[in-house]
Amino acid sequence: MGISKTITGLTASVGALALMGAGIANAVIPDPDPSSSPSYTMCGTVYAQAGATTVADNHPAPNSGIPDTATVVSGATVGGTLKNSSGGTVATYTPIATNSAGQFCFTGSFSMVSTITGGGRVELNVGSLPSPYTTVVHITHNNVIDGTAFNNHRVGGALGTRATGLNILVS
């Protein structure tokens, strides 16, 4: 009987965790970033704002949007480089164009999160800006998305595998 009760209890606990996990996985993340991004993604928004000198960087995610007075920048290209704790390049994320809402997401692999939280970092890069924009003013966390920055922007709690609100201010 003791074994049967233990197995029943474990089954109930696993079922509850599965339901909790399903809720987290299906949580809707409000703009500015695409809400349906898959695991191992890093997302943000490229925007302009008159007079601003630092990027909007509110925590915790998903409440890390851009100011209401910002102008989103469509067509900017954003990529990234994943570096290990020694500074060596682990992966390069091909630059992609921001959508009509100024949003971008790039997808890494299973090792992305463990590399970042293990002392590595992602450095974002802006390949090109559409006219009339010419200058990158500031990138979230001074363009060093390390373990602390990733955790501040992590979606889905401590086990989340994606980050949002990695914003870029341009002029």
C-alpha cells in the first residue's frame, strides 16, 4: 500500500507540474516582442525616440517594452554572436530584418542558455538601418547580454529558455 500511495502521489505531482508548465508555455507576452517565439530565442525592438540617450530597459520580462512615445523602426537588420566565458565565438546568429512593429527574434540552440548563464554572453549587432536612421544610440545592457541580463529578460521563470525586451535605440 505504501508504494501504491507513493506512486499515486508522484503521478499527481507530475500531472500538476505538467499543467503548470503548459500554462507557462502558452502565456501570452504582450508587445513589443513577438509572443509566439519558440524556445532558445532572444527578441527585442528597434526604435527611435527624440532626445533619448539610453534604451528602455524595464524588468522583469515581459514588462520590458518600449516607451509609448517611441517610433518603431521597420527594416533594420539585427543579429548576434554567442560567446563563451573565454570570449570565443560559439555561434553567430544571422542578421534578420525587423518586422513592421520594429521587432526581431533570432533563435539559438539548446546550448545558448547554458552558455550565457555559465559565464558567456550574446552581443547584438545591427547590420543596417533604414533611412532616415543612421546611428545606433544604445543597446540593452550596453550590448552585453550575459547571465544577469538574460535572467532579467527571461520569459517563463527560472526554467525559461527565451528572453525578450532586448531593445535597441537608434537615431
